[in-house]
Amino acid sequence: MSTYEAEFVSMSIGAMKVIGQHKLLEFVLGKTFFPIDVFCDNTAAINIVEKENTMAIQHNYEKNADYIILAKQKGRVNVMWVDSEQQPADIFTKALNAETYTRFRDFIFNKCDGDVV
């Protein structure tokens, strides 16, 4: 699996999970929070979503790998590019230095002063 394919499949899985949680919140709270912002640092993966190019994913790595495209078409997600240095999800996927780890951790837990993303 190439890097862009991995990012694309990850965005689809993430969108599926977040939209599922959103449906529960919508039922409980009675209001919607769409669209949900999805950040990605891989322009090739974003281009697949923006151009709705499911043919770019030639292998069926994931049963619903094109879910992110469908979610964008329905207005449930916005897919946005973010520089790798500003990608908070890296806290879960890469070894980070202490400063970067702390900055991303604080952003995720809403403790930052707005300098990330």
C-alpha cells in the first residue's frame, strides 16, 4: 500500500467512526455538528477525495475505502491539507520530540493558544 493509499483509507475509516459518533450525539442532543473537518498532510490523498477519483484506489484494502468521498459529497466532512509539522494526528503515529508532543497533546485536549492548525 502506498503512502497516499494509506492516508486515503485512514481518512475513510476516521470519517466513518466520527460520523457514527455524530449520529449518536445528534440523537441525544437533537442538533447537528456537520461538516466535520478532516485534516490530512498528503496532497495525493486529498486530491482523490476532491476529484472523487475512486479509480485511483485500485486495490480493495478496506471494504468501504471510498467512504470519505461519499461523506464529502453529502457535506458531512471538509477535507483540508495541513502541513506535516502541524498535523496533530502524528502524536498517534510517529515518535515526536518533547516540544512537538506537548504542543499536539495540548491542542488535542483544547489547552493550546491556537498556534496549531
